[in-house]
Amino acid sequence: MKKVLSLLITLMILALPLAGTAESMAAGSFFQKYLEEGQRQVVDFSLQLGDGAQSMLGDETGSMVQELLNAMKIELAAQKGENKTQGALRILMNDQRAADVVLAVGEKGLYAASSFLGDKILMLTLEQVKNLAEQVLQQMVDEGQLTQEQLDQLKGAAASFSGDPEAFLSSLIGSPDLQGLMEALQGVVSQDPEITAVEEVPEGVTIDAKMRMSLVLSKEGMTRVTTELAKVLYSMPVIRKSLTFAAQQNGQEAPSEEQLITALNRIPEALEGDLPLDLYMNETGDQMQFLSDFQVKAGETPTPVSANVLIEMAEAAPHLAGTIMVGTEDTSATVFRGDMRLTGADGGQVMDMDISTDITENGETYTALQENIHMTFASGENDINVNADVTVQVKQDASSDPVTVSYTASFGQKDLGDHAESNTMVTFAIDGLGTILTVTADGRTDMAEAWITVDEAVQPLSMSPEEQEILMGEIQQSAFSGMTMLLSSLPSEVQSLILQNADALTGQ
């Protein structure tokens, strides 16, 4: 009985991600309509080692791994029908099935088939699935992973959601009183903003500024905001339960409302004083630049912080750029920079983003992080194309050599009238080593495969102990046959390596 339960619990856990594959794989794509028409979606994943990975593995190992990857694909398939879904995970060797697991959820329960189960389809009724889930949870209580109180809370939450999902979700949020928070937000600005015309554009302002608005965000006012925000959060049952659960996992008592307030108040308390803010705008208001200089507490000596953020709302090329300096360049400083621009091109869009971190130590400045992203988006009535080039350079300190990692990615999807197809390719490379790995995913929709939600499925939990023992013996034989089929499909060098290791483990 225990063997049967272990097998069924494993299959039930595997069903959670696979059974929902149809919805998750097709959401927001051309695939969705064909799934709704009864087709299935299939995605084949394959890997290709690059020169860099080959050199790291060595000729013999690299050649063996590449031979395996050339032959192998991982296939995910999904389909949905009325009140049922089905997902499959398959290992293909030279485009032939070497192993698979197929799981489905229907009106009557959960179904499982596999090359390791032979020709049998196993089935659990919904009531049996519920009982197995309770056994898993109770085992977690027995092993100390959950307390009985937490288990009771989970059961209560599940029952509430099943009975009235809308009321359950409402019970998680509760009825928070936002009046105090709204009043606190209104009091953040300590005085009326000062608006003046700009006669001379100050240093650091790069736009043709015509107007300046100066205001001061009160540290005391921001503390009131975080205080009221903490009260609102603590009033939500879901937040209190989450805090309690996290504390119990660490062997601590659940935090009180005052402790949550104290934690959030650390944000404004880090300021040395009020937060001044200057906003500059051009004549048409489509260019804005925010400047702020303030200090934060850092031991006995306050640390200066300077922020400069540019927003350009040009219709053809919206642009966002910012610089934040923590410290001073003549001593030690960390400067964060970011720049993002969107432009239109050939019926699509192009996004360019640059992110960097410069560090000054002992009067010497080096770039610790430099990331460059270039992406293109294009879509038509029957096709979508996305391409990305990303380069990340990291430098540990001023004297170390930088390490540059790059990857390129492309995604395309087409609606071909009677089915849809997609292709995704991602390539990783390291400067100085070359290409490390290329991942390819080819997708399509086609005719749905046979459903395993059949009436003749075997129900192990409805069997007598003697019948279960016979079933387990048959499954063990099928599992051995399935493993033999998988092993025989592997390249000969890989087979030899596996058998050698198996002999070493068994002492033969």
C-alpha cells in the first residue's frame, strides 16, 4: 500500500505543473485560438554547446556531451478540451520517443500514463486526490515542516475559496481604512511649492528649462506616510498571516503592528533631514528634469546623495535617464546611471537601455557594472518578432580584469491560417571564451493527441491490497523496460559511461 501511495503522490505532484501547461504556454499568443479549436501545442527544446563550453569540458567530455545534445530534445505538449486539460513531457532521441510522462485532469479526476508504466493508465478520483493531498500535508506536520495550526489554516482557506472565491479574496484584504494614509500623503509637502521662471539654466540641467518648481518633502511627513502605510498593511489579514508564518519558520514570534511601523519608518529615518526637490520643465512641458541633493545617515558622518532624473515625452522617442551619486568623488562615491529610449522603426519599436555603476575608491574610479540592452519589437496581423542583444560587463575592483557576458535572443511567432508556429533562440557567450550555450525552442500547433481520460483507466486506490501488490509488480517491470528503452536510445559513449558508473556504485 505504501509503495502505491508513494507512486500516486509523485504523479499527483507532477500533475500540478503539467496539467496547466496549455493555458500557460499559449497565453497572449496566436496559439490560443488553435488550442480553443481543439489543436494541441508542442514545443521542442534543444541545446547546443558552444566553443567556450567545449574548451572548458575538454575534447573527450565535450564531444560526448555534444553528441548527446545533438540527439536529444525535450518536448512539452499541451491541449485542452471541455472541462479537461492534458500535458505531456517527453524525451526524444533522434526525434524518436525515448521516455515520457502524460498527465491529465478531467471531470472525474487525475490521470497518468508513462513509458515507465507500460500500457497502463492510472487514475485517481477527485476525492482520492483530496485525500492524498491531506496525507501529504499531514506528513509535513509529522515531520515538523508545518504546524497543525498552519495546516488547519490552509484547510480553512481552501474551503473558503472553494465555497466563495470572491468573498475569500475579499477576506484576505479585509476592509483597510485608507483615510489616515491619504491625509498623511497630503502632508508630505511641508510648504507650498515655489514656482519661478528660469532666467539662467543651472549646471546639471540639460533641457531648455523655462520654469522651475521647488518643493520640500518633509521627513516628518514621510514618516507619517510610512506609519499609516504600515497600519493599512497590518490591517490586511493576508499580511498578518504572512508575517506570522515567516516568523514561525525562523523560530520567532509574529511581529506586532508597532514592529511593522518601526521597520517601515527606517526608510525616512535614513534621511538626515527634509528632502528638497527641484523640477525643471521646458516651455511645452514634454521635457522635465528632477534634481535633488540631500544627505543620508551613515555612521557618524552623513553621506551626501545627489539625484538627477530626465524625462522626455517626445511622441516618436520617449526618453528616461537618471544619475544618482552616493558620496563625493574626491573621497569615495558610487554613481548609478541609467538611460532608456524608445524609438519607432519599420512598423515596430526599438528599445535601447544602458545601466552602469561607477565606484570611486582612494581617488581611483572604475566601472563595476556596465549593461547594454538593445531590443526590437515588430508585429503584424499574422506575425510577431522580438530580438534582444544584451551585454553585461562586471569588474570586481580597480585592478581586476573585467568579465563580459553577452547573450542574444530572438523570438518569432506566425499564424499560418490553419495552425501557428514559433521559434525562440537564446545564445550565451563569455568574452575570451566564446559561445557557451545555445538554447532553441521550436513550437507549433497540430492535431490533438489521444486523451488519456478513458473509462478503462486503472484505479489503484480502489483495489484490494493483493491487487495493489500485483499492480506494483507489473509497474516495476514496466519501469525497468522504460529505463532500458531510454538507455538504449542514448549514444553508445554515454551508455558506456552510465553503465561504468552503475557498476562502480554497485561494487561490481
